[in-house]
Amino acid sequence: KARETPTSEGDSFVQAALCADARFSVAECGARYVRSLLTFNFLLLTQPGYFGLWRWISCRYYAKCSKPKSLFLTVTIPMLPFYNLAWGITQIWQPNHFTTRDQGEGVQNVNNIFARFLHWQYMNLALACTDYLTGQTRMTGEQQRWTYSKDFWRKVLEMNGVRVPLEVARWKDGALEWKAPLRGKHLVVKEVFGGLGSGDAYFSADSYKTKEDVLKLMQARPQAGSSMEALVLERVMPCKELGVHCLRITTAMMPSGKVRVVWSALQIDSDTFTSHNGKRQYRVDAESGMLVGRDQWFRNRATWEELPEMVGRKIPGVAELCQKAVAMHEELLKTQPNRLFISFDAMFTEDGDAVWFEGNISSVRMPRLVFNSWQSTFLFIKDWAWPMRKYIGLKMFCSTMVQQLMA
């Protein structure tokens, strides 16, 4: 057991999520699909107003649909599971389908056609549920778009006094705006609104000498012609004990208003500059820093195998970083009182410190712990989706609806 008997709010859900262990079998993919389908219909029946509002926002602001099309897709939201069934049949035969794409050494892919189909159904419904339940619906579309920005999360981190990578320059409109002098360090490029490593680039210290050299490197990027802004950051080197890694910490506001850590994971064993290429990821007990076992269903598509010698190992400093993540979530609630979940990314550095990269809205990370067992699904519904929870009220709904219509 990772912990003793639950004693504080949320312990039951955390334990259920931490101790579940599942693979990409037909039975498991089917079970996850059923859990996500039941949760979807529960939200639809108990919170139709807010759930419909989420659908409007996702269509109007994320998919960039016209108002008539967004309205049609909102009104027909009960048909989403049936639409996914039809869409899934066309997708599972694609040669580059995400469930069969090579994810690197040690990754278990979905090779069974039935499991692949069920996995597709689960993924789409699960993301619909968790995107809604992360609190996004309580802001205008433009406010939500801002929270997808790395600028937003870097500002949150800096305001809380934690270390972030130095911004050396910013790529905008085909040119570089210099923010700090070059110091001969390795440079990492991150798109302002990028995610999952999209648009990332790496320039070693010996690949440039002057600002003009950096400009040429930026212009040679495949994304150079896009309108996407990008940050040019100094690379912070990881501690030698762990190598390139990322500690992922998800915090949640409980029904009582208290913030706590509900999930943490360590992505590790990368051969490149980024932890996105890590070959293994482990679940971490936030209180003890102990690696409990391999993480599961990372990004809804991959499962790593674990190294036996890593399971049970304790990582010093995890508890302190988790406490800081809780404090930063509490601070953000002062301006965004409905920000129910936040997923922070941090790394232990070679100089004995820690650096924080960003925060995330958690909608992509939540499904793997919400739907990995019946117990965790029911506990999640009880703590965060129950209709009587205080943040779901007529006054707030009317206020939010007016904001959306005027945005």
C-alpha cells in the first residue's frame, strides 16, 4: 500500500487513482469507455446548462466554428457519443493512428482493432468530461484562451517567486525581440500557445555565437512561416541523478475549498533535451516522494514499462515542490475562484535547486486517473461533479452565460 487508511479530504480518490494499474487490453479499453460514457450522461442529465455552455465554448472559441454551427453542435450534444462511434470507425483504420504510432522504447501500443476502437471512444468522451470539469466553463472564451498561454503561466510562477527559465528573446512576426543578452547557454524554443512539444526546438551553445546566428536558426525552423509566437529560453540543466526529467504535479480544489495534490508523476529517461521524449513515467506518492509504479495511459495513448529497481525509490524534494504547487494554486484562486485543477511541470536542477516550466489546465491529464477504476470514477463524481456542489448555482450560470454571449 502506498499509504495508510484515508484520513483527510480526497484521500480515497487519491489512493484509488494511485494504486490502480491497467493495460491496453480489450477489457480495459471497454471498461474505460463505459466509465466515460456514464460520466458524460451523468453530466448531461444533472448539469445540462453548464455542460451545454462548455460545448458552445469548445465549438465557438477552440474549433472556431460559426455561431450557427456552434449553436447546432451545442443543441445536439446528446448525440456526441453516437457521432464518436461513426467517426471512430473511420479513424481506427488509419496507418498513423495515435494508438499504434511508435512511441519509443518500452511503450505498449494498442494493436488489437477492437481495443483501438474502444480506446478512441473513451478518449473523446473522457476529454469532453474532464475539459468541462476542470473549471474552464466559468470564464469567457478570451479568458480561457489566455490560460492556454505560456505567458500566463510564467507570470503565475514568477508572481509566486519560483524559478523559471530565462526568456532571452521572443519570436514574433518573423523577427526576434531580445529580452536578455546571450550568455553562451543552450537555448530551447517553446511556442507561446503550443502544447505536447509542438513547435519545440533546441539550439546547442556551440551552434551560435551572435544574435544574428540565433535569428538564422529561428528562420530555419519548420514553423518559422507560421504566425505563432515563440519563446527563446535559456536551458536549465537537470540534476545528474535523474537526468532529463519532469515532475508533473496536479492540484485540485476540494469541495471544502481546500487545495491538495491529487496526482504526481515523474517522466524520465529521455535521450534528448526534452522530457517529452522520456522513455518511462512513474506514479509518485506526493507525500513521501516514493515511486509507486509505472504511470498509465499517458496522454491517453501510451503505457510505459517500469524498471524494477526504480519502484520504491524515494525522490528527495518532491514533497516540498508539491507543497509549493498547492500554495500557487491557492494564490491563483483569488483571481480565478473556479480553477478547480492545475497541473504544474517542474524539474530538479544540477545546482540543487528546482525550476518550474509551466502550468496546465489539466483536462488532458485528468482522464488517466479519473477513469482507471470504477472506484476512482465514482469518487471523482462525488467530489467534483455532484450537482449540489456549491460552485454550480443559478446566479453564476446566468452571469457566465451573459459573458459568453457578449464575448
